Amino acid sequence: MHKYLKLNSFTFIELLLALSLTSVILLTLPLLIKSTSFFDSQLLNNTDIDLEFFARDLIDDFSNARNTVISQKNQVTTIKSPSSKVSYTFNHHKIIKQIDDRGNITVLNHVSYFEAHKINKLLIEIRIKIQDKQYDKEKIFYI
């Protein structure tokens, strides 16, 4: 008495489906690796974060002083209020902050242009250009 052996195996269609799925995955893998290189360069670049912190710092300085007087002489932008004096000095591709002529805080690096103008009593325009190895970024803040 002969019993039939029942073997579980792949059919030809299942084999073709598995091979096609594997080939699709292998074809998309180089594209995924290439797209991650863009994000890698963005992660290494902290310029956007530095600009946001700089803008927040400027907004704090201007909002704390009600009657501000802005003067720009020899690459130094000074914000005078009745209680304090804040200076932003553009020197050697850096912006350095001083409060009441004390301390040196480097706020931004790789700066190629910095200028501040008071448009009216409530609006101040700040133009800044940052030059890095791969690109130039220009930003205008209105405070």
C-alpha cells in the first residue's frame, strides 16, 4: 500500500512573484540611498537653526525696549533703550552681540552682509547674507 507523498513547494507563479518583488526592491534601493544624501547635507548645515535663534534674539531685544533708537556706524548696529544698550557688530564674517558694552557673544558665523534699518516707529528691517561652502543664503527680517 502505497501512500502518496504530499510535498509543499513553490509553484512557478509564486516563484515569479517573489523574483519580481525582489527586483523591485533592489531597483529602488539606489534611489533611496541617493535621496538620503540630500537630507544628510541638510542635517550637517545648521544655518537655518542659527538664523532662527538670531531672529528670536533680535525680537526679544526689540520687544523689550519700547522707544528704540537704532544707529549703524562702522559695521555696528546699536539699539538704545532707556534702560540698556545692545550692540550687534559685524566683524570678520561674524555678528557679535554686546549688552551695555560688556561681553562678546558670537551670534552668527559665515556672515557676508548685515544691515539694519528702522522703517518707522514700529517696523525694523534687517538684511543678512550668510555664505557657506555650498550656497549663499539671504534673509530679511521685519521686526
